[in-house]
Amino acid sequence: MLRRVFCAAACVIPLVGGCSFAPDYKVPPTPTTAQFKEAGNWTMGTPADQISRGAWWTVFGDSRLNKLEQELDASNPNLAVALARYDEAQAYLAEAQAGLFPTLGTDYDPTRNRQSNNRPLRSADQPDVYTSNTFDATVSYELDLWGSVRNTVAAGAAEAEAGSALLANAKLSLEAQLAESYLELRGLDAQNSVLANTVAAYRRAYKMTVDRHTGGIASGLDVGRAQTQLESARAEASQYVAQRALYEHAIASLVGQSSSSFAIRAAVVDIKIPNVPVGLPSTLLQRRPDIAAAERQVAAANAEIGVARAAFFPNLTLQALAGFQNTGNGSLLTAPNLFWTIGPNLAMTLFEGGLRHAQLDLAKSERNVAAGAYRATVLQAFQDVEDNLALLNHLANAATAQSAAVTAASHTEDLALDRYRLGAVNYLEVVTAQTADLEAKQSAINIDTNRRIAAVRLIKAVGGGWTTADMPVLAGLDPRASGAVEGQSTRIATSCSSAPTHGCSR
């Protein structure tokens, strides 16, 4: 008999396709352009697949940076938190998928009982104490007539896909933060090297003024000015050392190490400034994990509308119970001890004070919020790319001009010192030339550092080599209609059209 019950349930389940009340899903439209406005001679639009997958930081050609990025991927605690959140989203999806299947259960209940002498309707020949052995199995299945379960699964699938993209976005953001901190640190190393040479030069100039003052050639004013230059340079060097320590501590935290035991040896390193391939503006929708995550969250919110609408209709559940029961005498599993029950359960709420209408309005509002957040993310992505393209192109021009300024300032300083030795000018001319030379060299280093950081930010802005193809495609579980607009992610368009819709979708 149990086998008949289970077979009956198994036969009914595939016959119930149901319908879905989730709106046909369409990716929210966003503005796109044919090309980036700020792309110039220095940055050229080339295919996205030229960006290194994963290890994008290798384009800078620095082995120490490469090693630090690997340590970050293995040990960063914030990245571990993002991974745990993705695992959480997958667990919620598995929980939702469980609703697609019947619930099976079994129970064995051996008891020893004493009934009251005054129990209502007790017959005189019933014993006071008796044994009851009960073994039963149950099957229960809620028919998904209105798509509530399937839309819950669809929402869970979209959230899990979003979780995958958010994990990739967290990883990319941390990698970019590490690269920026490292480049800032190396920029300070270059500044400290310039200041070390400057302090040595100022020390020689100070000795020269002291010697000339001792010989009666120079005034005490010249000595004071030379000493001021020297001490100011020393003070500035100490400030750079302090700033460097802060970046070193930040890097230690990013790679999961204690700042007290972590150190990066100071060195002047020639770090390449890469030409970042940015591709076409529309490819941002494929290559930005935060955009992909925002779009998946819109899909999840859209499916939740179907769940809210389904709550207006009755729930139909098929239930079956079968088992054996006796009073402890003889074999339990015999035909006379058999009992069973089977039948549907139809439940519907008749009055709830507007609760379901409020839940539906909430679901629609959350879909609108997610759609607005998606559009804002796309617009921010375009701004990020344009900002860093502008910086790279204009800073490249600035670097060329500043290199010429450094050459001119160094030559002016040499001329001023030579003329001072000959007594043609006073030391104020030397001080002015020295200040201009130091400022020119420091500005050149700042420009080069800013160019490298802009390259990091541009790589991050175009997705760092990530594409939507890297996301786990779980959309086959949801009944979304096609509707991706032109220019959206290829994977998004595919996932929105690959799954079949169900009869009553509206």
C-alpha cells in the first residue's frame, strides 16, 4: 500500500506545471555611447580579451607587487568574508530548490500508556495500562500552481549569481587598493631618494657658505639661508618617511599580516605605466562585476513580485500517510495493523487586513529600487572610465612638460651656484634655484605616481579582466522571459531567454 501511495504522488507531480505571476523580465535600459569621450592618443580602445585574466597587476612588471597580490588573494580577511557571503547565497538557493520536491518522512512511536478511569466514552473492558506501537511514513507535496516556489527559486538563483559577481567585485576592489597603496609607497621611495640627494647637495652648499663666511667673502645672511634650505629638506624627508610607514601598514593589513612584523625594503623601482585596453563602452556591461551583480539583483526582485502575487491564491497540498499500529502483541508489520489516509489540502486566507497587497507593493518597490541602483551603477562605471582616461591622457602630456621643467630647473641651479661662487649673485638666487629644482623633481614623481594609480583605477573601472562568463549560470532554474536590451551582457541576454516560460506568466 505504501508503494501505491508514493507512486500516485510521483505520477501527479510532473503533471502540474502551474503558472507564474512574475512580470516578464527585462534588463533596465541604460544610456550607452559609441566610444569613450576621453580616449586619446595615449590610450587606445582595443579588445577586452587583451586584459590579463585574473592577474591583471602583472602589466606593471613589478615582482614584489605580483607576490603581494598573491598573498592578498590567499590571506585577506575581507575577501574571506565576501566568499562566505557567496556561500550563504548558494545555501539560500539550495533551500529554495528544496520546495520543488515532495517532503518524505517516517516515524516510529512505541509507547506505554495508562488511561484515566474517567476518560469520556471509555468502555468497561478497556485495560488501564496498554502498549501502543506505531510506525508510519508520510509524503507531502505542495503543488506550485501559481509559481510561488519556482519564482522563489528564480530569485535565489539570481541572488546566487549576484553573490558570485559581488565576490569578484570585492576581490577586484581589494586588489586595486593594494596596487594603489604599493604604487604610492614606491612613489614615496622615489621622493625620499630625491630628498636624500637634495640634502647631500644642500649640505655641501651650506659648507661652502660657512667657508666663504669664515673667509669674509659671504655674509651671515647667506649662511642662514643655506642652513634653512638644508633643515627644511631634512624635515620634508622625515614627513615622507612617516607617510611611507602608513602605506606599509595598510599593505600589511591587506595581505593578512601584522603591521608589527611586516616590512617592504625601500627602493627606487622603475614600474611600467601600461597602456590599458578599454574596448567599447558597451563592453563595460560585460566586464564590470558590480554591474552584473546589480542586474542580477533586479532579476531577483522581479521574481519576488511573482511570489507576492501568488500569495493571493489558495495553496493546494497533496498529503498521504500510511503505517502500522498495534498494542504490542504480535508482529507489527502485518495486514490487520495497516492504516492509511490520503487526500488533498486546500488552504486560503480570506481576510488579512491588506497584508498581501502591502507585500506586493513592497516587492514592486524593491524591484524599482534595484532597477534604479542598476542604472546608477552603469552610469558610475562610465564616469569611472572617462575620469581615468582623462587623467592618463592629460597626465601623459604633463609628464612630458614636467620632464623639460626638471631639466631646465637643474640647469638653472647649476648656473646659480657657479655665479654665486664667482660672486656675481647673492645666495638668494641660489636658494630660489634650489627650491625650483626640488619642486620640479617632486612634481615629476607625483605625476608619474598619479599616472600609475590612474592606470590601476582604469583597469578596475573596466572590470580587471573579469567578464560575466566567469559567473556560474544558474538561470536555467528560473522562468524569466527574454528581454535583454541591445548592448547588455551576452550572458545576461542568454540567461533571460534560455529558460521556458510557464502558462499563466503575466
